[in-house]
Amino acid sequence: MTAAAASMLSAVFFNAAADEGMWLPALISQRIDDMQEKGFRLTAEDIYSINQASLKDAVVLFGRGCTAELVSDEGLLLTNHHCGYAQIQRHSSVEHDYLKDGFWAMSREEELPNEGLTVSFLDRMEDVTEAVLSGCRKEMTESQRDSLVKARSAELIEQATAAGNGLRATVESLYYGNRYYMFVYREFSDVRLVGAPPSSIGKFGGDTDNWMWPRHTGDFSIFRIYADKGNNPAPYSEDNVPYRPKTHFSISLDGVREGDFTFVYGFPGRTQEYLTAEGVRYVSEISDPHKIALRTLRLEIQRKHMDSDRDIRIRYSSKNASVANAWKKWQGEMKGIRKLGTVDAKKEYERRFEEWAKGTEYEGIVSKIDSVYALLEPLSYARDYYQETAYTIEAASFAMKWNRLMTDALLTSHSDRGEEYRKSAEKLEKTFFADYYLPVDKESFIAVMKEFDRNVPADRKPEYFKARLLEYGSIERWADSLFTLSVFTDSLRLKNAHGMILTDDPALEFARAFDRWYRQEVKPEADALERELNLLYRDYMRGQMEFEQGKEFYPDANLTLRVAYGTVAGYSPADGVDYLPVSTIEGIMEKDDPEVFDYDIPQRLRDIYAEKDYGRWAVRGADGKTTVPVCFLATNHTSGGNSGSPVINADGELVGINFDRVWEGTMSDLDFDPELCRNIALDIRYVLFIIDKVAGAEHLIEEMTFASED
């Protein structure tokens, strides 16, 4: 990339006026004037600094897909209930149902370790474009360029993490490979569960309210980071002590009002704001509708069994929530894209771009992209169906993982590695059967494989699938055989298979055959076309920046730390419908229904409401009556990964925890509309109210710092 092109990229990167955008903290100094004009009272150095403690040092990547924030000088973290859901579920049983009853550690000794859970602090980010692209030449093939980029990136990562001590690093592509940034993290692996409200608070409203407004979900959980006695990352040990952070958030009890400045600091997962019309059309008209239909079948089966048995409900709570989350999001995304007319709007933009591009290096690039999409579409369709059908069969997926580990254990039995593989296989086995129920898996197999047969073209189906269907005559008979004969559907039979390399198990055969079909007949061709597409998008991205130098071009989200800022605001999703930007405890009581699982709140909360025993968390509502705030809306541009992100006021104080978007605005991953796109945040005062009045865990509040006490 030339110096002129780099300069142009810098100029357009920061020319934004709306609330849309996910900005790199290291470059926030070039956004700070706009932030301050909108009410922000701190400096760029307060947001991001490598020379002194800054707000970035109070924000962590939680696991591999959420955000959390530090709220004490003893490593106390807040994140969403749904982000900690898997950990809460793994600690739950019929005897100790922490999902149903909640969990509160009343001492440090009661805090629960979570194997495999990590949190990562961003140490620094830096532009490494010049170093990564050093040696790249125009005459190189894309494969040669990729190899060089990977080699240069590996060198940079090795240098950045040489000191060890929990350091890890990634080099990420921005703007489709026009820029590269290195992100250096310090990762902690001793993270313990401290508190979680019962699901009737933390998941209040369930899938019915998910992605909807007004919202009344107390979507939070509490964890603590532990370190060795030198305050360094260390594996779990009883000798570890609470981590002492560089800084943590002060909490504001002043609340929010419509028009207040807010910003969200977190790790948004993935956006595709610069897709062409053809890319968006595939998502909204083909991919989303089919994936929604397939997940509807699985969800109905899961819920039927979960409703009939408490033990099954516990086993499948996390799985069901995971399936349902994207299922409902895709529905809103599809509807939003159609309502906005995104495809037609992009076609008009592309027409103007191509008119401008005549005689330049960008001439004809949109047509080339469209041609590649035409070739890619049947492959993407086959991939979508594989991922939402065969790949979702629990026994088959487990069979592949277990057999790989056990085979490696047997082949290296003479070494320490062999013992490690064996222990890993046994651990996987224990975890799998703890949350497995054969009838759910079998009924799901029948439902989704029927759809695979019905909707995937004959020339795209695996020969294995055709042969088995011919052999058994129906999906039902095939399922009867597979789930009866496979050792991977029964823990006792699998134990008897220890020490053997399995080759002809029907679940393993199913998984291997579909995996082989996907990797040999779908993925290579799709990958080749996507490489071609990425190359075209790299040029198209650069061309757009030249075409519209006054347009805001922030980089797509890629699970790296970003700042999104805006204001508290309601919205109007339809004619005659106007939503206020706040919700209160009155809304919880209006929805409360002991006969409906998702709306059956704890009796303790009913009693508190009846007595109006709100303590210091009471506020005066618009009607002059005493209430407790629950959630609020703002115009911050968020995505998956922003779950658990701190929502911060103009003084850098914590006022909420981000946890969702409104359903009508979920297309914001592809097309942000300032009139409809809203993030949903949990008011921090409701969090504190639940900890204090419902849980009686005031010792946790005593750890925290409040703005009035600074």
C-alpha cells in the first residue's frame, strides 16, 4: 500500500458524524472532538493509554465471545448472565440448581472455579501494516501474499509474546486486508463464579423477550479473577489470590435520562457493513430463512422435552439458549433488511460507484464480485445446510472428537502424550453424557436430515447420504439403527470400547462421511472463491474510500476492542408505536406469571415489590411514584461480543451493562439505521438492587467504588 493510500485511509476513517461506528481505541484521539461535542467530559488518554492506567484496563474479553468489566480493586467482574450461563449450568444439578435458584458466594472460599474459562486484558494495539505487507508485490498471487502475511504476522506475534507471563497476541486484518493491527493481550485462566441471579431474573422473559423492547431482564453474573502472589496469570490454585487491576470502574448511581451521552467499550464480534447487494441478498433471502426454519425444528424438540422433565431442562438450558439466540436474531435481521430496502439501496450505490469508476483501476469490480457470488451461492447453501443439520447431531460430533483423542492416546501410549490424550477423551466423555439426552438428539436427527433431503439439490448431496437413505428406506429407520447401535449414545457401552480404535460405529461413520464430503466437495471450492472475493473486496473497499471521501469508514468488527458512542434514546419501530428509553420494576410485575416458566419471578422479588422495600436503590419515577429502574436504550452501535460490555456515562462512570439489541435493529451487522438501531443495557442500579435486596450479598457491593465516594 502506498503512503498516499495510507493517508487517504486515515482521513476517511475518522470522518463520521452519526452514532454509527465501532472505533479503535488506539485512534480515538481523532474521534475525541466529536465525542466531547456530544457531551463526553474525559480525554482520549483516559479511554486508551499504554503509559498510564486507562478505561481499557478495566475491560476484558470474557471467554471467546463476550465482554466483562472490573468493578473492584480485588478482581471483581460483571458480565451478562447469558455470558456466564455455561459456567452456571456446569455447576448446577438437581440438588444444587443454580440456574433455577441462583448462586451467591458469601465468602471467597465459596467462589467456584471454571476450567477452560479465560479473561484477556488488552495490553496494547498497534498498526503493523507496513511490517506485515513488507515484501508484498503486485505481481504476487493471492496465495503467495497470504503466505507472506502469515509469516510476517507470526514473527510479530513471537516478538510480542516472548516475555511469556500470560501474553498472547493476534494480528488482525482490517478493511479487507488494506490495514493490519496487532493486538497484545494478557490472559488469566483462574476465573471463579461469584454470583448469579436465578434464571427467572437473569433470563426473565426467555426467548419471548429476547431481542425485544421493552425489556426487564436482569442479565448479569459476577466473576472474580485470581492471580499468583506476584499478581501474574496462573492456572487455578488454592494459593492464588484476587487479582489487583490497574484500574476499575467507578459506579454512578445518578442513572440516565433521554439524550444523555453513553459509550460502550467492548469486543464486538463480527459485522459486514461493506457487503455488496448480492452478499446482503443471499443473507436475507436465502441463508437466514433456511437457517431459521431448521433451528425452529430443533428448538421445538428441545423445548418439548425440557418442559416435561426438570433434569432435561437443566441439561439443555445452555444448548437451547445458544440455538435460540441466533435463531431470533436472524428473524429480526431478515425483516430489518427488507424494511430498509438495503439490497436496492446498495444496488443504487453500486450503480453510482461503477459510473464513477469508469477509466480507473476499479472499473467493473462490482460486476466481478457479483460473478463470484453467483458461483459461490450453491456452495454457501450446501455449507449452511451441513452446519445446521448433520453438524448439529450431538452423538456424531462427539464421536469424531472422542475417537480422535482415543486413537491418538493408543498410538502414543508409550509416552506422556498418550496419557494426556486418554484423560482428555475421558473428560470429554464425562462432560458430554452429563448434558446428553438421546431422544432429543434422535428426534432432531430425523427432523433436520429430512430437511437436508428435501432442500439440498441431488448433485450436492453426499453419496454416503444417498446410499444410506436407499438402504434404510427412510430417515426414521436410519435413525433407529444409528442411535440403537452406536456406542456414542450410551455411556456404559462407550466405556467398554475404551482401548479400541473404532472404525465402523454408525455415528462415527455418519460424522466422518459428512465431514469428508464437506471438506472435499464443498469447502475447497468455496474457499477458493472466497479468496477471490476477498481480493476483490480489498480493492472495492479502497475504491469506496476514494469514491466517498466524506463517508464514515470504520473497520468491521472482528472481536477486537472498540468504542461505540451515542445517546440514550427511544425509538419508533412502526406507525403509531413509540417506545420510551427506560423500563422499571413495574414492567416486571406486569409480566409476572407463575404459570409461565419464563415469567415466574422469585417470590422474594414479589414481596419486595409489595412492600416497596427498595432501600437505597429507589428512584422517583415519571409519575412521581417510587420505583426501581431496570433497563435502558441507547444509540450505540453494538454487535455480538458486546454482550457484557460496560455502558459508560460522560464522566467515564459505569451506568449499565450492555446485553442486547432491539429486534427491529438486528440488521445493524449489515446496515446500521440510526432511527431503528438501539442497544439494550441493564441499568447498574437494578444489578445492585438484586445483589442487595434479593441475594443479601451486600459484601459484594462494599467492594465496589461509587462515583460519589471518589
